[in-house]
Amino acid sequence: MHLLLDRAAPRSRAAVAGTALAAALALSACSAGSGTSDSGLRATSTPGTPSTSPVAAATAAPPPPVRAAPVRALERRQDADVLVVAPQALSASVLERLRALSDPAGTLLLSAGTLSVGQRRVATVAVDPSTFRAFTAAGTAESDPVWQAVARGESVVSHEAAKAGGLRLGAVLPLTGGGTTAEVRLGALATTGLPRADLVLEQERGRALGLPQGNALLLTAPDGTDPVVFAAEVREVAGDAAVDLLQVPTPVARLTGGEAAEDLGAFSYRYFADGTIEPDARWVRDNIRTEVVPVMGRVTCHRLMLPQLRGALQEVQDAGLAGTLKTYDGCYVPRFIERDPEGSISLHTWGIAIDMDAATNYRGIRGTMD
């Protein structure tokens, strides 16, 4: 995803010497769990910070002589944690209570709804570009031409919406809402990093097209407040309004209680309803290996587990006991114990537990292992 700007086509060869604009954009966004094992090493999970992934930018067409739009310079970006969207304008009393929950500098009132762009419905916000820009993604927030386009009465459309609708920079879009149709130039493609904002218009343009006025509010949690807890507090006040959680903490799993815990490493992860876990790909790449060991053959475990496992199985083989072990049933199997997401993270997630002859030696029975 990248940012593209468009201004009217040049009228002379001299105008062809235009400028190019490049910007890097970033986006981010599970829930946390925790638990302990019964082996001395304890598996715990704590909220971490969302990861970000950079996205590239592109060029702008040569601009014609256009009077600069009155957009204030960006002072600093503001990361909102929650977006509230109501069917109609938020009442003064609800606004007061919501703002009391938030960081004093971290709220912004705007309008949100849907407009028709031709035959397609598009999620739209109408904003004051001088204030809204601070809440958008890095790169978009800093781009003065994007917000000048909004201030001039043009539209800014997300890359996804433009692709889905076959919309081109510089095109005149037929926007319909509230029984009114207006032709609005597409001045830029840009990622806002916010939901419900595939089309961005200046607030008076949105009013003219029938968008609900003052029905949406961006809120930033006070320092030290868990965004998930903050969103729950907002929902209690917001009534029938939709509450979108924008900043979702990524859970982080780590081991404590043993000398090897630090070396085994911590990782962020995603988890699923079936009790499986997907650790961070970089941690897996750095730590999980597939190698050949005596008796069991190819196994996949933590790199620090493998030398010790190889040595132990070699001793079993040297003692003439290899034949007493029938099956290898897994080492690195990222999951919760008993695949219960409410329970503890299994040490198999680190690749430091190994199951052998599991079918006849599971918990709760005497077992057959020599």
C-alpha cells in the first residue's frame, strides 16, 4: 500500500517539470493469556506492543498553479485506541463522559457513514483535515498535499477501495448521499490506518452529502491503561454505538523458573479457537530446528533441546534399550495444554518437551514405558 497524489494535468511543456512525493506508511494490530507448567519452567503470556510493517510510496503528477489550502502543519501524530461510531450525532452528555475517560489531547469528533460512488457503497468520514491528519498512519499524516486536497473539496480514497471500484487519480467521482449527488475530484490515494475511512472528505462536503454529523469519536487511552480495558469502559458509555478497538496488544509468551529460560527466548504469538498457537516467525526461524537423533530419527525441537535429546537417546541406544521405545509423537507442537486457550501454554510451544509412546503413556494411566 502506498500514497499517490494527483493534481490537474499540465497545460504546457514547462509544467511537465513537476515534483515527486515519496512517503513510507505503517500499519499495525489478539488478546493475552497466561499459565504455568508443571515442570519447574513456567510458561507465561503478557501483552506486548503491536508490530508494524512498512509500506512503500510513489509519485505525484505535476501540479498546476493552485492556491495553497488552509491546512495547519502537523505538530505530532496521535495514536487513537478506540473509534466510536453512532447511528446519529453523539449527545453532549455522552461526549462529555467519553472525553473524561480519554487522554485529554487524544479525542477527535468527526462524521462517519457511507456514500455511493457510482454503484458501490464506500465507508466515508468527513473531517477537518488540520486535526484529523494527526490520527492517520505515519506518512499519510505528514503529507501536506493529501490534506490540502481534502481542504480544497477533493476526495482521498484508500488503495483498496480504489482498486475495488476501478477508481483512478484525477477522475471526477459521482458521490451520492442524503438524496444529493456531487461530482468530486479524486485528489489522492492514501492509507489512513483507520477503519470506516475508505473515503475522506472535508466536513462541509460531508454535510452537504447527508453524512450524520458529529456521530463518530476517536479516543486515546490514558498512559498506562490497557486498550482492551479502555474499550470496555467506552462501551459502557457509548450505548448502541459501535466501538472499534484500534490498538490490540500482541500477547508475548516467555519462560521463567529455570536457568535456561532466558536463552530459550520469548516470542509474540497469535492463537486460535482450536487451542493452537502461531509463534512469531522470526523466533521460529532462529530457534526451531529439524535434525536426526538416535532411535527416533528426524525430530523438530528447539535448537538448545537437540544436543541434550541426542545425548539422552544415544545413552538409551548404547544400553540396548532402543527397542523399548516404539513411537515419537512430537516435540515442537505450538499449542495450549490440552488445547485449551484458557489454560497454560504447553512447553511443546518452545519445542522443549517430547512425547514418546504417547498412546500407551498418557496422563492418568499407569503407562507401559520401561
